[in-house]
Amino acid sequence: MGRIIAIANQKGGVGKTTTAVNLAAALTEARRKVLLVDLDPQGNATMASGVDKRELENSGCEVLLEECPAEAAIVKTHGGFDLLPGNGDLTAAELKLMEALAREHRLREQLEPLRDKYHYILIDCPPSLHLLTINALTAADGVIVPMQCEYFALEGLSALTDTIRAVKTRLNPGLEIEGVLRTMYDVRNNLSNEVSSQLQQHFGDRLYRTVVPRNVRLAEAPSHGQSIVEYDRASRGGIAYLGLAGELLRRERGAPAPKPAAAERA
């Protein structure tokens, strides 16, 4: 049975969508069958996967409103993973769901029948803690939290962990923080190193050893509708996300972690 992992952080611009798309591609490269769910009304994960969000016949909106099954909305990407696309219609879906019964469970009900078809289902959450994100957390087994090593990012992380705790208590007892991922990391920045040290003390083994550096090629890839694995897998960003996929798989097998990735030491 596949694992469902939400990639969430209510703070925008922390590499959440970048992580969702590139981790999906990297796990596919490792011969895992992956479904990426774009639950962000901005539709950035959809566009970065090479799918035009403006030309969707069905999307996450119709799925959440039970107007079509998830399988009818899923499309294949040239990166090899499947995609449940999203666009601005998700905002309308969120508003309509406010009046619905069991509104927090809509996504879970749609994804549960797909578990046996995929090794991983990754959910790219919007940069907020509203109903769409609550749906993702209710459906998920674990949460990956991408974050920059900045002072305000630490403050936002506290709000997110409170939300995860509340969802675990009321809606999804099995929910856990899968791991915290340091993104856009610059080892020359003293604040980055200080915040990284605090994260290590607080999260311990749940802090991924893989570190995603600031990387121009990583920033360029979405404009070509490609993951970094397709665009430039030998770049520092490509190596980092392939390393993250390997770390995720090793954790599942219970294997010991290797030495820190090159991106962390650079």
C-alpha cells in the first residue's frame, strides 16, 4: 500500500512546489510509481510538470466536489509520474466545501482507492492553513516541511506544527511529521547555519540530512515545464533532490543514513 505525503508550509516562497515536483521526478527515477496532487490554486506544480493549467478538462476542483473520480482527472507527465492537476478553480471548490458535511475528508475519500496503484502520493499544499491544506493533512500519512533557514521561517513552523497536532488529534490520528527539509540553503550565511543548528536540536532525526542549495538551474527548470531531473540532473539542485529521494527510501527500509550530501558540505 502506497504512502500519502503532504508537502506543506503556510509560508510562501520556501521551495514547497519545487520540492513536490522534483521529489516526484526523483522517486520516479528510482522506479517508484508516483502520483503528484496539485492542491494549490496557483497551479504552479501543474505548470512545472509540463501541463497547462488553463486547458484542463478536469482538475482537483471537480474531484473535491465529487463531480468526477480522481482517476478521470489524472494525467501522465513527460517526467514519468502521474499528476492530479490544479488551477484557480480550487479556490471555488474550497468555498463550496465550507458548507459540505465531512468537508475535511473529501480528498482522503478520493485518494484512498488509489493507494494500491502508487508507491507514493505527494500532495503540494497551498501556502496557507485553510481547508485545502486541512484536506491534505487529513488524507496524509506524513508531512514534509520545506523551509528556509531564516528567523521568520521558525515562527511559521510553530504555527504549522500546532495545526498538524490539531489535525492529528481530531481528524487523522496517524499523521506524523515525515521530515523537515532545508531549502535555498547558503552555508556562507551565518543565520542559515544558526537556524539549521536549532532545527537539528528540535527535530533530531526528522531533519533530513539532504540540504537543497540555492541553485540557478533549479529556478530555471519550471519555466521549461520540467523537473530538475529532466532539465539538469547533474546540477547541485538535481543532485540534492535525487539525494532526498534516496534518503526517503532508506528511511522506509530502516537503513542508516549516509554521510551528508555534497550540497550540505558545499
